Amino acid sequence: MTHGTGTGLPAQRNAPRTPARPEQPEQPAPPGTPGLARFTVSSHTLRTLASTEPSEEGTRLVRDVRRSKRLLLLRAVLDAAPGAETAEHWALLEEAERQDPAAVRDVLHYPATGVWAEETLRRLHAPQGPPPDLGHLGALAAAAALRAGIGFKTTLRPVNGRLVLPTLGLLRPHGPGRLALTERSWDTADALPLHALPGGGPTSLDDLDPYRVPPPDPAAGTAPVRPARRLTPKGHKRWDIQWAGAHTLLERYDSARAEETGRLLRSVVPLAGGTRSSGATLPAAAGSVLARAQAPPALAATLVHEVQHGKLAALADVLTLHTADRTPRYWAPWRADPRPLEGLLHGTYAHLALAGYWQHAALYGARGAWAQHARIRAQVAAVLPVLRADPALTVTGREFVDGMAAAERAMDATPPPGDQHAGARRALERERRAWCAAHPELAPFAGV
């Protein structure tokens, strides 16, 4: 059993307001904590999520956890950033919510808003570093007010000659200094809308928001993810074609995963050219996937893969699956470098979904799909015993990994033709031996 917040707008301390309408009014709130809701993850839901197969209860849990975490984060920012300007921006958000709760919810739960909130909270508690960007709260409020269609007046300061309004796009002011905004400000030639991906769903291609990825963290010791600069119309058109093609394939081969992608993915952030990775998921930007432009079959697989990372990150926010440290010691067949247990668990989970997706695609006759399925399933099958035997797994974590193993075994019902499975396993064993030769001290963590 775990706890998280509900989905209404958190109230300002010592400031009266009209209560927001909760999405789940039947959920009780703990005393003294407005908006908090109780989450219970049943064994059935846990094992359903472990299988990676889309489900109504799994999707609902992921979305509710994301919303709860976001509101806790916004509550913390609001508590740590007192002041008249913050109160003014929050009052505008509350006014917009009274008119259109769904519009405000979309702005506050937009992936980039989470990145801003986490970075702002970190800076508020690190006075020696760069100052927090509290002005962005005004951009959130203005975007919410514009979408809600209320009359308002506010003044904001553009950054680098432009003012980004999350979920809407950007405004280009005519001159330097602060910019006065009203309900008519978006209806000008100076507005550049966020690019909506085709298909009629909510997913946007975000190449505008300054918080679409977190700023580099030197302490992390990893290369920062670099988003692409603002795309040209030709770049947007290329993405439209690839996105439409990828969704056509998802709908054809695995319509449940196509629906899951639509419900859990709010934005796609193009990666900069030269990025080696085909995709990435950042916990702070829940509901977003970073991806480089790629052919539709590869993009469809990237979406399947990255959506799983988002699901598992949400589950790990409310359940403790293991108690391992971050020491990289495990063999992961899809990478050359050793991985910590957390990384191995995430990678195995995402690749289990890919093995299932390629099996579905193969049954529909997709070229090369059986080979992809056999290769990826062999990888997953090789590391699952290592995961299951790890003493750092909690009871809940062991149940989750057991559910993954059951889903992998269920793929035996429709094996690939010929000796593709056996061939994939032989190739994988050669790779395991080579990795152990390069990392002899870590051989016990490769299932040897």
C-alpha cells in the first residue's frame, strides 16, 4: 500500500480559494493534507504491470501516480517560494481552474512542467547556485488562463527574446523588457504554436519549451541528453511522416500498445543530431519521450521501449522494488558497460515489452520481426535468472520480477520458425563470454 496526492490544484497556504474539483472524489484525504489520496497496488495490478502488457488498471495507476507526484512537487515549490509575484501567478492559475479544470491540469501536468518544478525546488534549496526561475510560474499561469478563455492581465519577462507558454508555444515580443499579456495575446502573428503530431491525439512534438530536458548536472557523471534546436517546417514534416508511419505499425501489430502510448505519452522531444541513443526517458519529465528522427519501424519500437521506462518509474515512486546501491556490476546484453541493479531491471522490463511487440509484429508477417523477437527474448531470458536471484530485491520486487519471468515464458506459445531461438541463444552466450573476459571480476553478475 502506498500514498500519493490527488489531482486537484494545491492551495496556497493562508490564502482562501474555491476548492478544485478532484478527479476521484471518493478517495479520502489524510487529515490536514488537502488533496492527498491513498493508492493501493494490488497483486493483480502489480503482476499485470510486470507483464508489460497494457491494461486499464495499470494505465490508471501510472497516470494517478504521476499526477500525485507533480502536485506534491508544486506544493513544495509554492511553500519554498513565498512572495507577492508567486501569489499573483498562483491566483491566476486558481482562477483559470475554476473556469476550465482540464486545461489547468494539462498545463501543470505537462512533462516539461515537472522538469521546471524539480529544478526550481533544487535551486530554492541551493542558495549558492543559480537563482530559481520563478518567472516561469507566470508563463504556466498565462498558458492556463489563455486555454481556459478567461480575461486576465499579467506581465512577464521573456528569456532570450522569447516567451514560452507551456502546451501552447511561444510569443516573440517586439522589443526588450517585460511583456504585457492579456486574453488576446495569443491571437497575434507573433505566436508560434507548439507542433501537434498527426493523429488527433494529445501528443506534441516539443522543440520549444526551455524545460523539455533538465539542465546538465556535473555531479551525475553522465553525458547530458541534448535536445534538438527548434526544427524547421521541413523538420516538422519529416517527424509527421515518421510519427504517422510508426503509429500505423503500432495499430496494425499491437493496437493495445498503440492505445497505451496515446494515453501515457504527452510530448516527444527531438534529440540533437549525432545522438547515439535512439530514445530516452527522464523521470522528471513524466509523460515525455526523447527520440531522434528514425524510420517508422524503429520509431515504433522506440516508443514501445520508452513507454515501459515511464511505467516502471511511476511504479517505483510508490513501491520499493529493491534496496541495491548504484554500483555498476551487472551484465546487460543490450549494453557494453556494467549496469547497476536499477538499470538492469529497467532494461529488462523495456526489452521484455520489445520481445512481445516483435512477436506480435511477426505474427502479422512483418519482415525481420522473428529475428528481432528471438534476439531480444534471448537477452531477456539470460538476465531474468540473475534478477530473480538477487538478494536486494524486496518481497514486492521479487513478485514483480516473477511476473516478468512468467510473461517471458508465455511467449513459448508462439515460437519463431526454425532454429532462430537456438541461434539467438548461441550468439548471446558468445557475447556473455566476451563480456566476462573483459570484466572477469564481474562474472558472477553475468549469470556465470
